[in-house]
Amino acid sequence: MNITTIRAIQVRADRRGEIEDRVIRESRFRLFLNDNLFSEMVASDDQLEELGAGFVVTQGISRSVGNVRVAGGDIRVRASIEGDLSKEVISTGAIGVKRHFGKVSSSLTLTTDDVFGITREIETEIWRQTGGVHCSVLFHEKELLVKSSDVGRHNTVDKVVGYAVLREIDLSRCVVGCTGRQPRDMVIKAAHAGIPIIISRAASTDQGIAAARDAGITLICFSRGDRFTIYTHPERIL
């Protein structure tokens, strides 16, 4: 992931001085589905195969991915498309797909200590260096599977889901943790992927909570320090 150094003036109380600050780069990519241009996206330039695979699954476009190829600024995904590709604007202003989501079925449960442990892992070295990215983590059977950073919170979820999809890992036994807010379109990503538990350090919205309730997802927000808030399906947290 590209980081650049920018000269800036830092002010602390009544002091000011010149610094060299580490800043994350943002890049643009074109996403192709079966050789047809679907959209452009702003993202960080790592885990691009995972990004393409995860996007297709979390948007409900397909349940599996044939292959992903990255060439320059193009991400090309081959997958069996289910239904039409009616587009909609999501909470970031990017383009998503209108899709019905079903119920997530999973017997996975966590203890409160599990929730705290997962929360502690929701950070990356890039996040610590720049403060300019979101982070997501994916746990499988309570073990850390993968971490991702990106300028977009949606992209971090796509990347960790794509990592699991490309390795044929059972997402119904996974938990996703995220630094970002959980509005409706973020929750629906987990629903399409079949992930039963979301843990976020940030807030949700009324529609995000409603979507989690309808999808059978346990939605945990404000997971910080020694507290968290369970909005839906608390039976999974022992």
C-alpha cells in the first residue's frame, strides 16, 4: 500500500513547527464483470484480487467467483451473475447493486471476552502510521484469518470477504470486525456473504440496525475498551 510523505505545519497549543507527515495514497480502479465495465472505484492499491472477489459476493452479484485478474488499473472478475445488475448509490456515494438479502443461518456464538479480543485486533500498522484508512478483520472459528486497510470502509470488508471467498472458507463461521460505521449497505454486505456477526468500533444507523434484525445478524457497535452495544440478535453473545 502506497504511503507518501507531505511537509506540513503542526500546531500544538501555542507552538507550531514544520513536520513531515505520512499520508495514505488513494487510487482509482475500473471493475469489470465478465469483461463488461461495471464501475470505477476509489481504493488503496493492495489486495486488489480480494477486493474484486469480495465486491461481487457482498453485493449479492454472485455467491462464488471463478477468477480475478488485475492488470494496471483494471480489476477483472469472472463470475456467474445472478439476476440483473440494477445499480444504486450507497452511503459513500459509490455504486452498488440492488439486491434482496436473505436470512443468515449460523450456530456461531461468542463470549464477551471473544468480542473484546476481536475488537483489539481491529487495527493495522498502516492505520497506526497514517490514521487515514479504515480497517477490517475477519475471524474464522475465533481465529484471526486476515486484516485489511483501505481508504474506504466498504473496501476493507470486501477485501477480507474476498480473501475468504478465494480460499473457499466457510463465511457462516466467521466474524467481521470494522472501524467504520454500519449503515444499511454495510450490514447488507455481511448478509450477502452469510456472515452472522458484525463488530464495529463505530456507530450504526436505524436502517443498519433494521437490516441486521431482518437478516438474522448480530450487530455489535461502539466496541471500545471495556464496553460494547448489542443491537440485534444478542443470543449469539454468551
